Amino acid sequence: MTTLWRRAVSSAIVLTATVLITPSPSTAASSSDNQWHLGYLKLSAAHAITEGAGVVVAVPDSGVDPHPDLRNNLLSGVDVIPGGVGDGRRDQDGHGTGMAGLIAAHGHGSQDGALGIAPKAKILPIYASPPHRDGSSEALAESVEIAVSRHVDVISISAAGGADARLQRAIRVALQSNIIVVAGAGNATRSSLVGYPASEPGVIAVGGVDRRGNHAAVSVTGPEIDVVAPAVDIYSTGINGGYRVGTGTSDATAIVAGAAALIRSKYPDLPAQEVAHRLTATAIDKGPPGHDDEYGYGVIDLVAALTADVPPLGFETPSVTTPTSTAAHGSSDDNSTARGLATLGVLLAAGGGYLVWRRRRRAEDPPPRISR
């Protein structure tokens, strides 16, 4: 089964991962054997700090199966389209279960099964996309509205496409409600443009890298991309107690949503905007120095994001303001500028008219340590 992202016609929203294989449960080995991204991201070191306890992540998708590796973290959710069982805990597609596993799978036995980035976080499953078919912006908008009403901490959207007024409004309300919204940029197999809601200022737009840490060919590029994460041959939970391997920005998105859950668990009072800032400020720069269309601000660094001394947005002067939701109504160039100002921490002082820059991290650089 393959589910490919494409630029949506009208208001269709399309899942952004390509499921390659679905092994049986008997083929599941240890997490470290199958999940290469765990070692790449130094997850064990991050888990020595936090595992995401106290955080709820909403996953609007194809539903989430009560997989043995997820069962302890799966809340009763909701269905927004016909065909579910009423609480989001049914998946006939596998995509939603895979995304939930990348965020919060806890494995089983002695290091068996799949392990998520935040294995003590809770998943709110929302059945919003029919199996093996495109979803709609209307269903996604309703999902986001429900997530806001449930006061979740993070919304992980592994889908991209067009946007209508209701979806745009729902995303902006979520951002204004101090919820971290993470969304996939989309897959280049069907489009060259960053889709919605990743293109919305304030949303953490996620691209992908391969096993070598290089730009993944499947990932679209564009100025809206904020960070990148592993997106190739990503092993996770599947339906019927099985497992799946996927390639696409869907997987990278779920991984970044798990990273956001870790940060919010470690710093529960940190505003959503600052969580995004922590991810970008500690990211390891790739490609040309600074922000670029392939890697955004760089590859996420879980340990640095949890431990680095990162100055908050606007700490240099009380007169500094960050872009408001009104920026979303400007041109695409305005949106790109607003996103850069909000996440890179390039701050414009209202009275002084000067810019404060911080050099981007390279792979060999230590994480930022700025005394306050």
C-alpha cells in the first residue's frame, strides 16, 4: 500500500508518508535493530532527561490501532468522519498508527517492538482520513478544533495540501491557544511546493533527511521549512499488531512532534513559540550556512533542545515584538520573513531598528550556552 502526498486539488488533504512494507509481529526485533533514527538522534541520552510524561499529542489521521506497543499511551479520542468506532481507536490504513508509534510507542518486553521519541506522552487519536484515500480540509479543521477543545499540548499533522477558511482559522486558533502545531512539508513525488498547514506561519514545518543526514529526495523544499528529521526507512507500529516501514515527511513530522513533547515535558511552562524556538535554535545546520530551503535551520538535536541555555525570543529588549497572526494574511514573501523572525530569533527592536543575529550551529559546534 502506498499513500503519496500531492498538491491537493480544491481542499483535499493527503497523507504524506509512503508505507513500504508491513512485517508481521513475529518479525519485530529490538527497537535499536530496526529504528535507525533512534541512534541517529541520540534518543537514549534524551530519555535520561525526560520521556515526555504529562504531555498529550493529538494525531488527526487514519485513526490509531490499539497496538501492544502503544496501548498504555492511547487515550479515547474521536471520529470526525463516518466509518470509525467512535473514539479514534481503529485504523484500517496503518498511517495513523505508524505516526502515533513514532511519537509515543513504549515497546514491550525487554527492548522489543517499537519505541517512540516520547514514550510517556499520551496520544489523542482522531479519525479524520478514510483508509487509502485523501482526506479533506474540512475534516482536518474539525480535528484541530477538537484538539484545541481538549487542551492538548501538541498537534501532529502528517498531511499536506490545500486550505480553506475554516482550516486556516482552526490552525491559527490552535497557535493562539499555546498549542505546538507540527506539520509535514510534503513529498516531492507529487509536488514541489510546501503544503498547508506547514506553510502557515507559526506552524513547525518539517522536511526530511536520509540515513546519512542528507536531504531526503522524497522531501519537498521551500523557504517555509523550519527543521528536518529522519524520513527514510522509518520503522514504527502498524495495524493488527504488526509493524511498518515508511518513507516520507509524515514520519519526520511525527518524530519532530515527539521532540516537541519532550521539550514541553521538560519545560511545562514554556510557551509554544519558545518550544519551536528551542528546536530551531539548537538544530544542527546543514547545507549553506544559515537557513536554507532544504534543511531549514537544520537537523533536530534532542539533547541540545532539552539542555542548552537558549535565550528566549525578545530577551534583548522588552520592546521587541514577534509576528502576530496578521502576518498570515500577507504575501508569501511576508510569510517567509515572519517565520524566520519567529523561529530563528532574529529580532527587530521596535525603537532601535537593529537586528540581533546568532550564528547557526554546525555539526561540530557545541549547543548554545548563553548566561543570563
